[in-house]
Amino acid sequence: MNTVASLAKNRCLRLQQELVEVLRATGSIEGAELFWRRMDFNKPFGKKLACYGFAKRARQLLINKVAFPDFNFTEVDAALKAGNKLWQLYQLASGCASIARDSNDRYKSSNKGLKIVPVIVSPASRRNRQKISRTSTDF
């Protein structure tokens, strides 16, 4: 398992953590979108972001969701500090996954960060969600 010291040395993880702080400082998802539009990828910080793939729109959308999650805000922060990958953080922020817990209600760790488990949705609950969304738009 990676230690906190080894995760602190990982440049990509540090960049993700810094970038989330910068995006949260913009105040909202709209501010984050404006940040990306204004970003000059020819300047030093922009080149650093482009080197790690943040010049691509898809990667920007992932980090925006992590900075402003719909679900599991505390879990996303914990996984971000623990060193989970961006895709896992995105799944947490979207509500498609959660962090596994032990019998003492503490987060379980894995080789790289915290252990992420997918949220299983039964077909019946999907149908109920569809019915609710249809009826809520009828008003």
C-alpha cells in the first residue's frame, strides 16, 4: 500500500489536489467553466495542465465534477486526499460508487487510495426513478 509520503511525491495527484482547490475558489461550476475558457495552455501553469491531459474537454469535465460533486462530498474529499485516480473520484462525485467501510465505520484502504465500490441499483428502483422523473416534469 502506498504511504502518505509516497502519494505526496506523485506529481499528478498533487496537481489534481491543487486544481480542485483552484476550481473551488472560483465558487461554482460556471466559474470553473470560465476558468477553463480563460486558461492559456501556452503559459507555464497551462503547459503543466496540458502535460497531464487537462487541455482536453473531457478531462476538464471530470475534474469539474470532482470539484463540485453532486453526491458524497466528504467521500470525494477523503478519496482525493488519499490519492485515488480521477476516474474513481468522478464516479464518487456522480453517485455511481462509494467508499467501502469496515465494521468500525472507517474507510478501507487499497493499494492506491481508498477502496471504491460501485453502487448497485436494482431494476425496480430504476423504474421507480423513471416514474418519478416523468411525473415531476408534468407540472
